[in-house]
Amino acid sequence: MRFFELFIGLRYTRTRRSNGFISFISATSMLGIVLGVTALITVLSVMNGFQRELRTRILGVASHVQIEGMEGGLADWPALAADSLRNPEVIGAAPYVSGQGMLAFGSAVQGVMVRGILPAEEPKVADLGEHMRAGRLEDLQAGHFGIILGRDLAAHLGVKVGEKVVLLTPQGQVTPAGLIPRLKQFTVVGVFEVGMFEYDNGLALIQLEDAQKLFRLEDRVSGVRLKLRELFAAPRVARELAGSLHTDAWINDWTREHANFFRAVAIEKNMMFIILMLIVAVAAFNIVSTLVMAVTDKRADIAILRTLGARPASITAIFIVQGAMIGFFGTLLGGIGGVLLALNIDVVVPFIEHLFGIQFLARDVYYISELPSELLWSDVIVICSTSFVLTLLATLYPSWRAARVLPAEALRHE
């Protein structure tokens, strides 16, 4: 593109048009691009924030990598933990015993996943201690048969700290009357809340040695849970451990254990990108009508330029510049607005809620009562690039029509 095409294109963009309707459509197109880009950056940032928040809450209970023993469990877990810690990515290891059971309190009964832990080792792999609403993990002491329940589980049973519940396990005793489930009374010593219904309503924690006795594992454990320096390295570390650990065990990581959940979140994010990008596309293709009318309005100018020796490619470039300026400034302003809104969503949303007396995420309904936001510059680059490419595509047809204007026909009625 030569200088004079750029100069004339920019001049047409800056010139106050005699046709006010064309100016209105141009302003509308630019405003649509601004709003579309702003909305897209903000929405994707909020979805990134929700994904981060949910991932943090899940991994506050679950582990990055889990080594699960085969039938009968793992016999020498300290040696296995030591071998795992030799991997530079592994920063913590803790044993666990896992089994299913049923809790009963009065007439209320609830099925649960029972997890036996070592309170001193558990903080190395999970953040459950930070989510305690009553009691502490250290209140689980061997031989005392204490139990910590999720908040929703405790509420469903109607039990409070200090009260006793009965835990039934499927590892029953064979008697002349048949198989009788094992029953054991536990004292509630704490309540936790991580904000995930799966755990708050279905997980109970007991001391590791109590769990070994309950599930008849002797000195074995169900497995070892690991924490990594970088959680997204979990698939690679799991493969490395599978090749280096000489034991019969299943090695799983959080990306596979919760694969369906995070895949659903990723699909939802992609669909929101496509849907909101349609807003930008509509605004971008409004440039088509803007430039078509601009070409009609500038037919005489085009004819004069052609008679002065301008080539059809030069006429095409002039109107591409004119349309590209609308897209460029619309994308630029939308990008700036989206970044500012995404970075200040924690201020803007409470202001709107206070101004109109509403609450978007009620605390008594949603676990996440505030809109989280995580701005990813990769998203900003993709959104702005896609928006600008759409505006360039929208300029091609009107610019091609401008290049086909014949000077004689354009000047016939002038």
C-alpha cells in the first residue's frame, strides 16, 4: 500500500461526512465492536475466575496426584512416599484410607465417603485445615474415634460438634444370622466447608489408625496423595512416577479424576466465546453497509481519482483503510474497556448491586457469592485479533465495488 492510498483513506475517515446517516452507521458499527469486545473479554475473564475458584476448592480436598493400592492396599507407604518425593515436582506426600459407609444420627441416615488421614501430614497435600468451620484437624486423635463432617452433611443429619454418630461399614461380620454390618460410634469433633457440594455433603474425615481398624487394613493404607509445585504438571508427573515406582498401584491425577467437570467448563467457555463473538461479527459487518453507502457518496471522487491515474487496487486500498480504521479504534477501545472492567469487576459489581439493591449471587444459594475474575492476556490477544480480522473481511466487498466504478458513468450526472 502506497502513501497516497493511506493518506486519502485516513482523510475520508476524518472528514465530516455530508451524509449524516453514513456517520451514524459508522458510529454504531464502532460502538458495537467496542461493546462486543468489552463484553467478550469481561465474560471470559469471569469464567476463568470461576474455573480457578472451582479448581482451587476441588484441590483443597483432592490431591494433585494419587497413588492408589491394588486390592488389599499399600503395605509400606513411608517408603513409597519417600520414593515419590525424589521427583523434583513433588513437594508433599500423605497417606490415606478410603472407604464407603453410612452415618446415622437419630432417624437421619446419610451415605458418605470416609477418609482416614494423619492430621500432621494432611496439610502437606491439601488445604482442609483452612476450611474448618468448627474444630481442628488435630482434634482427630488415634483411638478416640473422632470424626469431622462436611457442613451440609452435618446439617442433613442435624448433628453438632460434641454429639455422637454411628458409622456403618460394608465390611460386616459373618454370624449364624447372616452378614451383619459393622457399627462404630464416633464423636463429631469438627465441621468443614470447602464450597463444593460433592465434599460438603458426602465426605467424613477420621484418624488414619481408626480407619485402618474400621476397614480391617491392619497397617496398610488405601494409597498416598501427592502435592506438586505446579498443578498443571500433574499428567506428566503421573507418567514419570508410573515408570519409576516399583509397586503395584494405580496412579491417577486430578485432570483425569475430574476430567468431565473441567471439560464441561472448557466447552462452556468456548461456546460463550462463539456466541459473544457474534456480537462483534454483527457490528463488523455493519461496516459493509457503511462502506457501500460511502462508495455511493464518493462516486465522483472515485471517478476523478481514476481519471488522474489511480489504479483499481489503489481505490480498493483507500476504502479498506477507511473500514479498517473503524475496526481498529473499535477493537482498541473495546480491548481497553474490557481489560479495565475485568480487572475491576470486584468493584463494579458491588457498586451495581448497591445502586439497584440487588444481589447477583446470593450467599444462601451460591457457594461462590462474588464474581471472581482472572484476566488472561492470551484471551485478550485472541479476541482483539479475531475482531480486527472480521472488520478487515467486512471491508473487502465494498472496496471491490469501489474499484469497479467507471469514471464515465460516475461523472455523467455531475
